[in-house]
Amino acid sequence: MSELSIRQFPCLSDNYGFLIHDPASGETATIDTPDAEHILAEAKAAGWTITQIWNTHHHFDHAGGNAAIKAATGARIVAPSYERSRIPGIDLAVSEGDSVWLGNVEAKVMFTPGHTSGHIVYSLPGENIAFVGDTMFALGCGRLFEGTPQQMWASLSRLAALPDETVIYCAHEYTAANARFALSIDPDNGALQTYAAGVYAKRARGEATVPTTVAAEKAANPFVRAADPVIRARLDLAHAADAEVFAEIRRRKDAF
């Protein structure tokens, strides 16, 4: 592993900003640009200069600060090729399997449609971390604004297949609400009960519940547990395809 530094901070109403810094090269990337002014201030406080913008998808709370940060720093905008027409000013359009580099630190691009049709994730296998945007949340997943349940289930399954120790940086503080819903779907899950209690305690102290880990989500997040027979029985979907079970969980969350 490198000496990579990560600076996480809340911005807007419930987003997180992330700055990642490679001290060996002096390069710094911002993962998405929810609030340009706040991101630039955080970089200045750390003594870092933003050299790259890595967008996960086109939504305004993820790409809306691109132009201002590029104007202030000259940063290169890296964004999904699948959403090229919806993210202006892209310098490097990337697709499934491409690599992006921060100094000598490699990020692999994973195509994870579902939340949007062209969403991507940046997985840093040498660091055991992944920046997942709005594909996976702690105890949740993104709404299906553009993709299908089948696409999102496949995307979540790919993330769940990363090594258990992979640290997952998701883009919103939704975990307390997600925990309440998860307990309505899987109330007897001891791992979920423990996870939820920890979440409520952290939020009561004003602390972040992000990041999480692949192992924690596999044990407790109902959206990646559609194959679990207990959840299937509770939903009366014992013989349905995994994607159908996932779709029902997502439908219930949307109405929760």
C-alpha cells in the first residue's frame, strides 16, 4: 500500500466530499464535486492542490462543482464515458476496466449502472478501498433513477464480490434511515442489530457512519442479501430470481 491520505467531510445537506492525496507525487483528486467552495477550502486547509476530478455520475450533487474547481485549479476531469453528453468539460472519459492513476496509485473503473445508466465506481485494489458514489450505501443502495433492478443487482453483486476488507466510501449519510428500513426486512439478523445500534450511537454523537466495509455490508445490508433464504421467506419470494427479490426490497424502501 501507498501512503495515500483521504480527507472526508460533510457538505450540502447529506453528501460527503472526499479528497485523496498521494504524497509521493503531490497529486490530489476530489471524488465528485458536490460543493466546489467547500472542497477547495478543504484542500487548502490540508495544503493540497487538486489536480484531478473523478466523477462517478452526472447528477448535480456529484458533478455540479466541476467547472468551478477546474477554473480554480486546472484539474483534469475524469468521468464516465457512458455519460459524456451529460458531464461538460470531460478531459478523460473512462469505461469498464480502464485504469486511472493518482501518481503511482491505480484506480480501476467499474461500470455499475442502476442509479444512473452510466454510473461508475473507482476501486483502488492496492489500497483495499473503493469510492462507490450512489451505487452502494451503508445498509442501502441508490434509487433506480435510470437503470433496472437487474442492472443494480448485478452492480451491487460486483461490489459485494470485492475482498471483505475493502473499505467502501459512499457519497451520502443515509445510514440511520437505511438501518430502520433494513430492520423491517431482516429484523432477526444479529449482525444487522449490532450494526444499527452502532449507527444510531454514532449519529447521536454527530459522527459519520461512512465509510463501511464489504464484510459489514454482506452481513447486514438487505440490498446485497437478496439470496438469503430468511429474507426471501419474509418477502414470500422463496423461489424468485435474486434480481426479483432485490426489486421488491427496493420497491419497499421507496415506499418506506
